[in-house]
Amino acid sequence: MARHSVFVTGTDTGVGKTMVSAAILEAAKAAGKRTLAMKPVASGCEPTAEGLRNEDALILQQAATESLPYDQVNPVALEPAIAPHVAAVQAGRTITASRLVGFCRGMQIRSGDLLLVEGAGGWRVPLNDRETFSAVPRELGMPVLLVVPLKLGCINHALLTAEAIRSDGLVLAGWVANHPGPETMSCEPETLEYLLGHMGAPCLGVLPWQQEGGAEALAGHLKIEALFEK
């Protein structure tokens, strides 16, 4: 059974959740840990001879130490690159939190040291008319890792998301500051200082913009010990 399970969310879509997750998996592998990863729902999948495939899910599949079939890494694959609940309707499918929880529990029973479960978009992304993705980690009681992009507005988004996570009864295990592009935001040191003083959870690292080298190059910027604490 996976000894530690962590749900990865972001303040919004496009903030670098997958690259951060892959970097964590690489850092864990370098520390001798056995890792698993999954992205239960992915929209924006490409048709292939093997079926629909999502770039983010493929990155997670490759970064984990434990080899798993694609359908277990990404059990719900949707082609349109739009919000999952809309993509599901267009595909004639229904996404429910209970079904995703089942997929995650199936992964949790596998042997390993760390399981990362990457969400879609931000904390309140809808799954259907009644449920949001946050219902999945809430049902599983998973600690949460928050990815914060260093850009204008990130303080407000980060603090609101941290508040929502805790209001849902979950532990914010840590957060990662990520550069989503090559530009340096104005007043970045002051922004980081404020976040460090007000997030109420450990910062696992500040990741630079990485155009080449991928997750392995980013792993050295992380301190992931907090993810292995009960």
C-alpha cells in the first residue's frame, strides 16, 4: 500500500501542476523512494492508435518509478481541451466524485512510498452540476500540495485556495512557488516574503522557468521531506 498519498492542486489552470508533480517524483526517486502518480481526469487528450492520450498524464507516467498502464494513470480521458464537466457532457459521459475516489483507492492499495494524485485546474473545478474536484481529496482525507504561480494576483489566489482547503477539513501539506513563464514578476521577493509568512504551510521550493531539462533539472530545487510526515 502507498505509504503517503498527496493531492496536487493549483490556484488556477496552467500554473504548472504537472511539472511540479513530475519534479517531486524525480526528487523522491533520487531519495530512493518508490513512487506512483495519476491524473484521474484529463481533458485535452489527443487521439492515438492506443486511444486518447494526455500529455500531462504521460509526463506523470514516465516520472513515476512504478510502471503502470496508461488507463490506470488517467482513467477518464476526454478529448476537448475545455473544463472537464463540459468535456464530459460533450463526450456523453458522466464524471462523479465517487467514481474518481474509487480509482484513487485502487491506486492507493499498490505498494509504494508516495502516490501523487493531480487534479484538474483549481480547487473548485466542477465535475458535474453538483460536485467539484475538491470532493475527491476530501473523501479520501488526502493532504494537499498547492502550486502557486509567481505572477500578479498570486497572493490573493493562494490565500483563498489555502483557506478553502482548510475549510474542507484537509491539511495543506505544503506549497510550491513556480515560475510559469520566462518573465520575472514585479516585486517577486516581496511577494515570496508575504507568502512565506502567511501560507501557514511549508514552502517545498521555488522553481525557476524551465524550458529545457524538464523535471529532473527542477528536482534539485525542492525539499520534499514534509510530504513524508504524518
